[in-house]
Amino acid sequence: MKFGFVSFIGRPNVGKSTLFNALLGTKLAIVSSKPQTTRNRISGILTNKEGQVVFWDLPGIHKALGVMNKRMVSIALNAISNVNLALWVIDAERDAQVDDFIMGHIKSKKPPMILVINKIDLIAKDKLFPMVDVYSKAYDFLEIVPVSATKEENIDDLRQSIFKHLPEGEAMFGEEDLTEVPERVLVAEMVREKVFQLTHQEIPYSTAVQVITFEEKPKLISIYAEIWVEKNTQKGIIIGKGGEMIRKIGTLARRDIEDLLGSKIYIELVVKVKENWREKPAVLDTLGIRA
């Protein structure tokens, strides 16, 4: 039997979270078309006949400004050397050349690594060969695997490659375990995903979600959560005309939460202004965004 920890690294918006969900076969990580959606480490546990792997979905690596973004990058970089295997995910459309910023950190830590070329459904197949050549010369990858996370193309091949390079070991978690992340954290992420999907410009990046109460009743889970913004104008946008936006966020989030938890959900959302929360270490600690 194989067991190990595997981290996803790469630039923002290369499809790490979509790939994470595809490998698990279930949705745990939130996704959107906007960069820097992932803010913290999300774990996912895959158990099959070959063994067990704990995946870590991580924030994108970028040249960060601001307290929160610097912490996000630190979370991602710290994970490179604390796993059995790293998956460097690149975008087949955008990453024809090696990112020197990321490569510099990788070479300093020297993790065992598979290069995953994602979004191959968006390019002509003959464009893959030059990318493989460029990256092969930059680092001694264990393997280079082209995939499409959205189309789930070559996902089984990638799973096999991952298990092949993991050490022998006993499972740390039960066969039914999907994640180490507390349910209330996953609920907050599902709500935040809907904010990312439904709002624009600075609103998604100025927003955080905290679950205040999570009460399990015999046939219902009752949830009360706060959506934090930095300005009163942003609060008005999240609430929407006549409360239309906040209701839509709640309705869409409730459906995903019910699918994830397998229970009927009642969710109440309120919007609060917390000025400049992204630059306040104590607030970031409360949200679990710790370097």
C-alpha cells in the first residue's frame, strides 16, 4: 500500500482547484474564473486499492503585495518542502516559458515533482512538444503529464503516476474520510465561491466569510454566517436591490452545501463592514490564513 502527501503548486488561475476536485472525484475546493480564489490550504483525501493520498490545494504563487496575499504565497511555498510529492500545474495556453520566480523557489527546496500541463483541450496538440522540451531542461521532473481538468482528460493517468511515486505506507485516515478541513470552513468557502462567481472588480477580493454558528439538528443543519467587506458601498452591492444578491448567494451556496454534507440546510447570511481587514494579522488569523 502507498501513502503520502501531495501538494499543488503553480501560478494563480492555472486550474489547480479544478484539478484537485477532478482527482478526488468530488468537489471540495471552490473554483472560479478569477485568479487568487484559493486563500488557504484545503486538504482532500483519496483512498483506493493502491493506497491513500492526501492532496493539498494551495493558493497561487505570485509576487504578492499586502499582508493577506503575502501570507497566501507563504502558505503555498511552505508546502513545497513538507510533502512527499509536488504537482507543478501550468496552463497550456499561457505558460510556454518557465516562470523563473516559481522555479527559483522550487530549485531551492528540490521537491520530487510531476509537471502537470493543464488545459490541453484549449491548444493544438503539437504545441505541447515545445513546452515539454522547455520544462524538461529546467528541472528533473519525475514525469510530465498533460491533462484537461475540466474535461477530465488523462486524470486516471495522473492518479496512476502519483501513486507510482509515493512511498510505501499505511493509511492515516479512514476509507470514508474526504478531508481534514472542518465542515464550517468548507461552508464558508462555498459561500465565498458564490461571491466570486456573482460579483466583479474588487468585490470578491475584498470579501471574506466566517461561519458563526453551525447547529446540527435531526433533519437539518442550521448555519449563520457573516460576509465581511471593507466598505459600505461594497456592502450594498453584496446585499443587492431589495436583498436580491444576498438571496442568490445563499440559494446557490445552500445547494452545494447540501450536496457536500448530504443534509438539508438552512443558511442565514448577513453582511458586515470590517475596514481594511486584509491588512490586519489578527483578523487573518481568525480566518485561518496564517503563514
